[in-house]
Amino acid sequence: MKKIILIAVASFLMLNHINAQTNKYESKIGLGVDFGFPIGDYKNTADYGVGVSLLYQKPVSENLSIIGNVGYLRFHGPKILENINYKEGFVPIKAGARYFIAPYLYGAGELGVAFSTAYGRGAGTAFTYAPSFGTEFSVSNSGTVDIGVRYEGWSRSGATLSFVGLRAGYNF
């Protein structure tokens, strides 16, 4: 799992370096804090999720960027058994596109996989999809603040875990 994340991050950094001299659009890497609020059947299992994410953004035109996202999200919930609360971690790895509708407003779509860090019956990999919208605005010459809201679904074996996600990040 750590090797997959390391390879993904290294690939993003290499692509950024290779294209830095030939593309007039500047790539960004962002660090963010993520929150997940379960909906549907998943809200009966988990109360909330908290995590971190690394976002790579490569502009391909004035309004369109290709994005890659890797992170860790841990969900917490009520007691399953006496003195045992629900806790499960996930490592989502997604790629997609972000389109700026206005200078500070975007819509995005991502597809990918989410790896469960659980052992036993809960372990496995799910297909993930995440439509989102948000705002990104400059706070300095070299950085932007990125705040987005998304619906995210993780599907595996006919079941889907769904949540509304909130991400607040800083891109540099």
C-alpha cells in the first residue's frame, strides 16, 4: 500500500518536472484536510470521517486541469460491541478533471479505487467515483486556498458506501 502511494506521488512530481519548461500553465500540488459525512446505509455504520489528502493539478488549458488525488480517510462510528467502536481507514486514489466555470469556481469529476485498511471481512478494494464543486482563490503569489464539497461513492460486491465530503487545502 505504501509503495502504491509512493509511486503515485513520484509520478505526479516527475510529470510536473518534465512539463515545467514546456507548458505555460503551472502545475500545483496541494495538501488538504478532508471530512466525510456518511449518507444512505453507511450512516448506520459510521458517524464521520477525518483524513488528509495530496492533490496534484496539471492545467491543460485556461479552464481545464487534469487532477490526481491520494489520501487517507478514517471513519469513526458507534459501538459495535461493548468497548469496541467502529473505526475503519481507507486509502482512496483517484484521477479526473477539474473545469473552472468562473475564475474562482470549479466543477470536477474523479474516478479511482479505495483500499480498505481493515483486516478480514472488511478488507478489499472498491471502485470510487466523486463529482464535486468548489472554489480556489489566491492568497499569495505562489499559493491558493482550495475548498470543495463532493459526493463520493465506494462500490464493491454490489454494495456502496456513500458520503458527502468536504476538503480544505492549500495548493502551492
